[in-house]
Amino acid sequence: MRVLRSLEVLKLGVVNYLDALKLQEKLVLDRKCHRICDTLLSLQHPPTYTVGKRQTVHNLLIPQSELEQIGAELHYTQRGGDITFHGPHQAILYPIISLRDMGIGARNYVEKMERTMIEMAAQYGVKACPGQTGETGVWVGERKIGAIGVRISNGITSHGLAFNIDPDLTYFRHIVPCGIADKEVTSLRRETYSVLPAEEIIQEQLVSCFARIFGYDKLIWKEDASIVTDGTE
């Protein structure tokens, strides 16, 4: 008989990047020690550029001194992938899950993350697909709609995916998104003829896609904003 699998979902709203990073670090440790079950953070960030562990900051196309003028921050991380942008109206999922318990490897994990965003786009009539070799994330033709950057430590994941609902795409002009030049960035708003519901609903739909693809039977939703504060002390 198959054991039913539960996923705890923390709906956190708009969270400062460093606060979310500290919360992830705490949850990863808790998951390694089996103090918590698989957990998914669903949130958005203020305007933020992040650089992966390869530190490809050369793909930031404006001086760091000008970031404050455009209302953005820059942070270095230990995730995989190149430079990317996070901001309002972009749905972000950070899974803190055990790949060992799930019995899948890193490649399969990333493929399932891609499928999560592809299924999300399909709900609004948008045909998305994985990138070509060397092109991370999810694409609509030559336009990127979703980014992936993950970290796996002792089989526990952190960081995750960012799906563009309707962010200010001008922020992407200041970087070479994910290190891939001469390609556009797009959003669900730009690609669909459908009338979009509230962003909270879209984020919940994205969570549901994730849960279905990763085989979770039960979602446990939590919306307590104090989780962020408690997790960063």
C-alpha cells in the first residue's frame, strides 16, 4: 500500500530576499533532521537581482552603484544557474523537499520543475517548453517565461523556480537573463488572451501543479506571516 505524502505550503506574500534565504536555510536544516515534512514556500520578492554560485556578475549590465536608483537589490547565492531577476507580480516557489525520500535525482527534479511551469502556462492556453541545450528554464518560443535555479544539499532542495505572471519586464534589460543573450523575457500576461484572475489564485494554481507533478496527496496550507520573522531570528 502506497504511503500518502503531504506537502506543507507556506503562503508568505511579498518577502525580502534575505529574509526568505534565512528561512530556507533554517527549513533545510529542519528537514535534514526530520523535524518537518516536505515544505514549499510560495511568495514574491521586491525587485532583486540574484547571482548563482558561479558568480557571473558580469551579466549585470549596469554598475552596481546604479541599482538603488532603479529600486533594486543585488544578492549573491549558492544556487545553480546564472543571474536572474525577482520582483512583484512574479510567482516564486522554494521547495524544501527530500529527493532521497522521493527517490529521484537532480536532473529528474529540474525536469519536474519545468513541467510545473509548463502545465501552469497551459491552463491559460500558452504553449511553453523546456529550453534547448544550455538554455535553462521554460520558454514560449524564443521568449523565457520561467526561470529555475536550485541548490541540493544532502538530498534536500532549496531555492527553486520563478514564473512570470506580469512583472515589470524592463528590469530584465539590465541583465543577460540566466546568461543567455539575444533572447527575450516574457510573462503570462503577454502571452495569453485569457483574462487573468487575482495573482493569489495563480500562485495557488502553480502550487497545485507542483503538488500534482511531484505526487503529493495532501496540501497543508499556512498563511502566518510571523513564520518569516520566527525563521530568521
